[in-house]
Amino acid sequence: MRPLPLPSLVVPASRLCLSLVGVALLSSCAAMEKRAEEKRLAAERAEALATHAAWRAQPRWRSKTFRNDALLQKLTAENPSVQIALADQRGILLVGGCVAMDFPVATGKKSHPTPTGDYKIIGKQRDYSSNLYGKIVDPAGVVLVADADTRTDVPAEGAAFVGAKMPFWMRLNNSGVGMHVGYVPGRPASH
């Protein structure tokens, strides 16, 4: 059996040039769109930086929380990060590299210093109570030990350990390091 002849494909030179010009125009448009997006993002970052700097220039900013609602609306699971400044007792929520929030924090006190490093959230729990730190109370609810540690403080008969409330707990490692909502006195005060 003989193979069937394939039809020949003849493209006139004028159409080939036109096709190549079209491809070049499309890639040029894509490059221009990418540059325009980069410029828009740079302008957005500059505006966010200026807004945050102006907020920090106000008196008594240290006791307050900065919120950039426009950036917070752009928050996704992929674009946030948090930086904690131990010396300043401040937390910075970055969205796409821009400051979306600047807020006071209470890091670990001297006896339980906050470990430095880079962490990822490995677990979250809305209503969490510590299984290490809390208080020991008698049957009437009277506090017997205000700053109890289950590893060293054993409740007397009839007394009970009540774990410290740590709402919106975000676990950072398996050794008890994490972040949560709580009392913020303006100094290291956490475990």
C-alpha cells in the first residue's frame, strides 16, 4: 500500500511576516502590561510605606494599632507574614510585603524568653487554654497559685489547675511557642 500524499502547506511570505509581526506585538504587549503592573505595585508599596510612616510620626503611637484597611482586604492565605520586634514590643503584619497592621505585643518575659527565628504556623485553635501555664484554684475558685506551671506546681487535693486562656492560638512549633490574643502591658509578660 502506498501512503497517501500529504497536502503541501504553502504560506505566502506576506502572511508569514504578518503572523510573525502579530506574535511580536503580543509579546510586546505582555511585557508592557507586566511593566505597568510592576509600576502600580511599586506605587502601592510607596503609598503604604508613607501612610505607615505618617502614622508612626503621631504622638503616643506606641500604645495604638495601625490598620491599612485597603491592604487588609487583599489578605490571602499566600501573601501575609508577621514580624515581631522584641526590643520595641511591636508586631507588624505584612501583606504582600507592605505594612497592613502595626500593633503592640507582649513577648516572653525574662524567665521565658521568646525564641528568635523564622517560623510557620503549624496549627490554629480559636478557644485554646495552655496545658503548661495557668493558675491553681481551690474548690471555691480561690486562686492558690497565680502563675502555675504544671511541670513544677502540683495542685493539692481538691484543688485544680486552670490553663491560661489563649484565644486565637497559632502554634509555631511543638515546644509551646506560638502567638495568641491577650493582655498587652507594653513589656515582655508572656510565657
